[in-house]
Amino acid sequence: MQRIGFIGLGIMGNAMAKNLVKGGFEVTVWNRSPGKCEELKQLGARQAGSPRELMEECSIAFAMLADPAAAEEVCFGKGGVLEGISRGKGYVDASTVDAATSCRIAAAVAGAGGRFLEAPVSGSRKPAEEATLIFLAAGDRSLFDEAVPCFEKMGKKTLYLGEVGNGARMKLTVNMIMGGMMAVFCEGLALGTKAGLDASDILDVIGAGAMANPMFALKGKLISQGNFDAAFPLKHMQKDMRLAVLLGDQLTLPLFLAATANESYKKAKSLGFSDEDFSSVYKAVTS
């Protein structure tokens, strides 16, 4: 069986790598903070000393990193993925980055003889743990076909979207919608409760009508309980909103509501909620 690499063991990557191990793959892992590899090692994974070492011993490597800067550092930095790429090896970056970053990494990997696929995911901690993520893949078709068994162990649906950049564009579009929905949802809860309404009644009305959706049902209950444990850290949502607004700038497309929502997430970051769930934008509204 081919050996699969996994780089980045945060909230998402840890769960995704576990599902690969549990799915029967031989897995090698690497994380900037080495201690995060211990749990995977106990499950049978091997720990590499660098992204380069991991890439050298794996036929396909996945990465799930925080932002464009981290994605570029892991690829281009000393001891990085690019140093370990050789002809035919595949690199799949599941990080949420802008299209330009994906294209730079893709060109470098191809220039070294490798194959590249961007595959950002729709889903947060629970879908990652339950292997119900949605992969938004674009790039080398042969690598996509070869990686399908891995995707199937980590998610419930995988789309192939064509050329590199389309995966990033799809992810930013989807997350912009989600971030905007959460921001106005939190403003609505704050408005209603300050006006004397019971939060459970507000949620009941929303859940009974056309606005009903799993995010409002789950997050509304947690917000009411004061539970902002991170399933999707607010700092990552603000990054995605920023990148979506930037994409709008590049396309000369006005995104008034997304830009305003982004300011709400920026305020929440300034208040110290970066590492809490993105629903903690509620606390920025009510502070």
C-alpha cells in the first residue's frame, strides 16, 4: 500500500489524518509543533522530521494549514515540501488560501516534476472527525483520481472543479456566505434578546420556517449556552472573509455586506476572541 503524508495537525488536520490511519493507510505526519504528532504516532503513524522528509517517503502528501503564509512556508521554506518533490509525487493542499497562492504552489510543484491538487474543504471540526467533509478539488486530474480513496476516508463528497484556483474561489465564496449568515444571525439574536424576547423562541421560529438550517440550529443553541469552544476558530473565518473581499476587489465586484461582516469579525479579534469559535462574533455585537 502506498504511504500517505499529512502536514498540519490542527483542529482539522488532526481529525483528517486520524481517519486516514483508521482507514488502513500507512501515514507519515509532520507538524510545526512536534508534540501534536504524538497522538497520531500512538495510532500507528510515523513522524517525519520535516516536510521535505515526509514528501520524500510518501507518494501523496496532504496539507491542512492555517493561511497563505503558512502554506507558502511549508512549500517553499528550508526543508519544505518542494525540496522533497520528485517526478510523479503528488501534493494536495487542503488549506484555505487565495487562488494566487494556490497557483504559485502548483507551478513550483509542477516545475519540480510533481503533481498538484488544491482541495480546500467545506466543514469544520465535527465533519472532520466524522469524515463528512466536502472537498473542493482542482488541478492535476490524474492526482485527483489517485487521491479519491483518501478523500473517501475523510469526507462524504468530493468535487473536481477544473483548473487550479477554482477550488480556492469556491471555498472563499462558500465561506463568505457562511460568515455573512453568522454575522447577521448573531445581530438578530442580540436584537431580539435585548428587546425582551427569549432566545429559544427566536430559534424556534427560525427553525420552523424557510430560514431553518443546521448551522443556525447548532450554533444558536451553543450561543444561548455561552459555549464558544472552537469548531472553526474566528481568526480563520476573518481570514476567509478578508480573502473573499480581496477577490471581489480583484474582480471589481462590490461586496458591501461581506465587507461589513468582515469588520464585525475584525472587532471580535480585537476583543480577544480569535481562538474561540467564529460564532463568538456574537460577543462583539453585544459588548
